[in-house]
Amino acid sequence: GFLSASTTDFVQGIIMTIAIVFVLVFSTISAGGVGAVIDNVRNLPGYLSFTHTYVEASQSAEPYSALKIVSTLAWGLGYFGMPHILLRFMAIEDEKKLKVSRRVASVWVVIAMGVAILIGVVGRQMSATGLIASLSGSETETIIVKVAHLLSTYGAFPAIMAGLILAGILASTMSTSDSQLLAASSSVSQNILQEAFHLNLSKRASMIAARLTVVVVAILGIVIARDPNSSVFGIVSFAWAGFGAAFGPVMMCSLFWKRTTLPGAIAGMVSGGAFVFIWKYLIAPMGGVFAIYELLPAFIVGIVVIIVVSLLTKAPSQEILDEFEQAKASHDLD
């Protein structure tokens, strides 16, 4: 399962890269070139500013508050708790390749996110010139689909490229979903049923449990996707916060604080994950200083709970402490 997910991710990554680069080039040319795109966004107050944001309702610029900046930067905390990302590094065949893998991953993220932002910028120009219909709300997330539809109207070869673009969208979806499904299925069959509940499952029973988990998660995904007004960004944002707050603090404490205990780790995961819901639906609606991204306060709560519970419970065994020091010494040598 892991090998197949890694192989398909590689192929999907190639397709996705070709698709987004082609969309950027085609949409820029269709919109009148780089100059026309830049002129359009320059006329939007605060659109290209690092200190102000463009408010479409009033067509004016508003300054970013310090709280808004900190809240936005909190997105970075989510990377510490992403199982589908961490699994790739944990399963590496040679630990000496970790540095190279880290650099490749960082460069790819910068390129992919940069191209995605540029496509959005070009999309505004295409909408302004009437090449595509004006988009608002969650419809803005369909800009690549609109570009593919426009491309398909130019002939046979462009239609093939439009299909490639749509395949790229599916590739970007599948490259994440297959990893999430793999992590969920193995967590249920191995970590929960066998390790937590101490069930002695055969290989066949474990496989059935994993497959049933995949089916259940897929059905839940279909139910959520049936809402045409739901925002992909909103769903991803909330899931990102949940993963980041539940697993990020325990990952950080396990790596950098040898006093972390099992009860502390469990308490941190539960409290961090739960506080995402508490902040999102109970505290954030109050507005003001509370209207920040839920990952930030939940991550802090997870860290605090891990520290407090770990200090109140029995310290790890000497064997665990020795293993921690050995790993630390190995890292220092690298």
C-alpha cells in the first residue's frame, strides 16, 4: 500500500506540474500577456501589498493587523502534524537522504504554491476581460476548470490539453487522499484495534479492517462533497488545523523534550484536537481578538497540556531516555 501510494504520487506529481504550468502560460497569453495582468492587479488597491489586503466589497485596501499576520503564519504549524507528510520522511530508505528530501520538498512547495497564486492573479484579469464568467465565493476555486473549458473550445489538441488539466486536478486530489486513506486504514487496523484495544487480529482480519476504514472514510468524503456551496479551502483549512493541533505538539515534544510521557502525549493529542472544534464553533464567533485561525490557540493548548501532564506523571524509563540521547547525538553529528 505504501509503495503504491508513493509510486502514484510520483506520477501524479508529474501530471500536476505539467498541468499547472500549462494553465499559467495559456491563461496569461489569453489574458493579454504579463503586462496586462500586472496592470490589472496594480489597479486593485492593496492587491499586491504585503501590509494591506484588497477588500472586494468596497474595492479598497485595509491594513493587516498584527493579529491577522500571526494568525496567517500559524498555517505553518500544521506541517508538524501532517501524517501523510511525516510518513514519507519516516519511511525513507536512508536517513542520510533526509536533508536532500527536505530541500526537494521545500523547493517544490514554493514552486507549486507560487504558481497557484499566479493562476489566481491571472484569473482575475481573465474575468475582467470577459474570457471567463465573473466568479465569487467558493466559485473562485474552479478557476482552473474554467480555463480548461475555455481551452477545449479551440480544437482537438487544445481539448486534449484540457483533459490533461482536469487530470492534473484529480492528481492533486488523489496524491493527498490516497496518503490520508492509507494513514487512516493503518491507524485503525494496527494502532487502534491491535495496539490500543489489544485485539489479536490475523493478517486477513487486519486487512479487512483497513479496507472497511477506507470505505467509511470515502463515504464520509462523498457526503461532505455533495454540498455545492461548500468551500474546498474552508474544509482543508479546518482539517489542517485538526491534524496540526492533534499531532503537531506531540511530534515536537517527542523530538525535543525527553521528559514527554505517554499520558502526556495522549492528553495533548486529545486536547489539541478538541480545542480546534471549541475555538472554531464557540470562541471564534465572538469576533475581535478571538477571530483568529483555530490552529494557533489549539496548538498552544496541546503543547501546554503535554508539558503539564508529562510533569505530573511518571518519567520515561532509562531505556527511552538513552534512546533519546542516542538519536540526539546522531543528529548533532550530522
